[in-house]
Amino acid sequence: MKILILGAGKMGSFFCDVLSFKHDVAVYDAEPKRLRFVYNVQRFMKLKEIEEFRPQLVINCVTLSYTVQAFKEVFPYLPAKCVISDIASVKTGLKDFYEKSGFRYVSVHPMFGPTFANLSNLQQENAIIINEPADSCRGTDKTGLKFYRTLFDHLGLNVREYTFAEHDETVAYSLSIPFTSTLIFGSIMKHQDVPGTTFKKHMAIARGLLSEDDYLITEILFNPHTPGQLKRIREKMETLLSIVKERDSAKMKKFLDGVRKNIE
């Protein structure tokens, strides 16, 4: 298959490495310096080269805030039958965009990233494929879905298929809660001369999160489902605060037992 990857950042380079040995892969990036770090692929800096390449699949790996813009930029140079796809962590507005684009599409979310995941060993990682039914809309392209299912299975990922709405709800739980907890931890931070092991682990997570793009963090927290999760955090914080103030050992034991049950 002829595959065009938009963006030669960390995830774009990852997909180049993964796909270049079995497919005819090209990568386009407006920043020539980024193309120095991709190999075994054709490197494009001009849109006309995309037209001549005639890709069958486009994988959009640019920064979240430029996802739609990048698509619009290359649309005039794509064959009509080309399947377009994204790997964005936030899918807000993408369903409507895809339906109006006129192209076949598939949307995926690798639930791992270059900050924490070991990209050479993804056996314990997860991925979501959007499988939007074609009832009142175009729906997910089945050829594109099969491509990503085969790829993710090959990488050993645990794969789940959700609709756009189900994806947003899942992300609000799996990303908004840890993002919020980490941001609260960091917001009350002060220097420690002798930090404990747990403290240092939390600090590593906080630094990793804050190395991400501000737009990505913001959009994940602005997910319509996030306020409900934040309310749950607030309620649990109030419960824990009450237990601590009362120094109630029995209630603390019950609280800890509940936490252990949740994380088993």
C-alpha cells in the first residue's frame, strides 16, 4: 500500500519505522529539519510531490492543534479514493469534519506516546479504533479499519473499537483523571531536599505530562465528559479530608479497602 504520513515528529517517525518495510511510505513535513530523522521512506517538502505519489492512505500525525489544517492543506493533492486517518488524542469535531470532507476515513487513538511508552515494546499498551456505524453518515471505512486492526495486532496492542462518542467518554476517564491529579499535585509543589521514592515517581509523571503540548492538555481537559470526572474527584477528596480531620481509623480502613478493590 502507498501510505503518506503527515508530520515527521516522534509519532510520525514511529509510523515510518513500523510501516516502511512492508509498504511504500512517504512522509511530508513543512519543516525540512525534521525529515533528517526518518529513514527508508520518501521525504516530501512540496505538496506537488504528494500528488505525484498518489497515496492510498494518509496518516495524519501532526500536532493536535494542526490536525484539521494539515488535512485541508493536502486534500487538493489526494486521489479521490484515498482513505484519510488521524491518531489524535482528542476527537472533538472530527466526525463532522470527516463526513463533510468527501473522503473515506478511519480514526484511531494509540493510547501510548513517546513520553512514557517504550515504542520498541508495546505489548502492554492499548489502542482505540473508531468504528462509526454507517447509518445516517458515511461511517468508518472498513478497509482502513482492517488495516489498523492488522497493524495494531502485529504490534501486540490491546485493541478496542468505539464510536466517536464512546471514545470521548473513555478518554475523559482514562486521561482526564490522571491529568487532573497530576496537575493538582504539581500546582502545590515545593522543593524537597530529601524526596521519597513515591514523591520522585510523581514528579517524573508531572514532568512528563508538562512536556506535552499545552493545547493537547487543554483539549483533553475540555472534553465535555471531563467535568463529571472532576466532580467525582472532588467528592472523593472531600470524603478523604473528612476522614483525616476526624482521625477515624475505621473509615480510613474502609476507604483504603475500596481503593485496593478498584485497582485490583
